[in-house]
Amino acid sequence: MPRFAQGVFLGYNRASNTYIVGTPEGIVASRALNRRPIQNRWDHDKVSAVAATPWSERTPHRPTVRFTEDQEPLEQHEPRAPPMPRNFQIKRADLIKHGYTDGCDQCEYIQRHGENRPGYTHSPTCRARIMAELAKDPAGQARLQRTEQRINRALSDIVQHEDESAQPAQPSLGSRHAAHEPASEPARSSSEAPPAPVVADPEPPHE
């Protein structure tokens, strides 16, 4: 078996650190490569005999088509309840303008670190004081009014969702008609005689 075989250099595979060589039998990977003398490097017949290239091995897969019949309906989940509305948001500009509240953990954290503490809120006393100061200014009054409208709208959505969840399911149209339709009489065969009419007994003559 010869130590070296002839082929056409096609490239280098960096993933496996091997040379890609084309032969009449296909693609060959080799870790060693020797170039031929320059007068024998270009051979039209050997290049034409290459049966494959690195790109021909990457044949794209044809898409698979699948049909689903009689699929079971997905489980119906109840609509998610609307979230609770957030309180009025106190901005840092409000604290700079109207001051920080003593005893408020959020105000003390902002004074030390210059930003809000995640998961913490201003105390009710701090919130009421800031809102009272904002109510003295037209721009602050507009902010308070928008917040009130947002909270009222969110509470209305929550109440509507609870009312809809508490209502029983309405029967379908077909079942509603079936409930009001009277029951039909059982069918009689042709040989069965119809029932005789009921005749009341005549009253006895009056004496």
C-alpha cells in the first residue's frame, strides 16, 4: 500500500486540524500533505475527476411535512386577573425639591446611595407629605390626577374580572331549546288501534 496517494487540495479543516483532499472516490482528510513539483501541480484530468467537494457533503435536509388530525382541544385556562395598581411614584426630583422625610427607610437609602432601594417603598407618612406638597402646584396636581385615574381604572378592571369569574356558565343555544321543547309522544305501530275516546257518564234524570 503506498504511503502517499494523489489528490487535489481543497482546503483546511480547522476543527479537526486536517487537510481536505479531493479524490475520484470522494473527500479524504489527511494530517500530512506534500506538494508535487511545480511542473506537475496543475492537472486538468485529475481536477475534473474530483467526485465531491466540501460543500457537496452538506446536503440540505428537505423539510418534513406533518398533518395533525383530531387534535384534542387545549385546556381552557381562566383569564389572568389584572394586577393591583401601583401607588403614586415619588421621584428623586420631588425629594430634592421638597426634602427627605425623617424615619423613612427609602429616603435614608437614597440619601446614602443616590438611588432607590429595590423592594422598598416610602413610608405612608412620607408619601402623604410629598403628595400634599405636590397638590400646591398645578403640575403636581396634574400628576396626582393622572395617578388617581390610573388607580381607579385598574380597580374597575379588577372588580369586573371578579364579577365575570363569579357568574355561572351560560347554557348553549341548543341545550336551551331542548329544555323548552315538550316531549313528543311515543310512536305507535300501524296495527295498534288508537285509544278509544273517553265518554262521561250521563247524569241521571231529575225526579
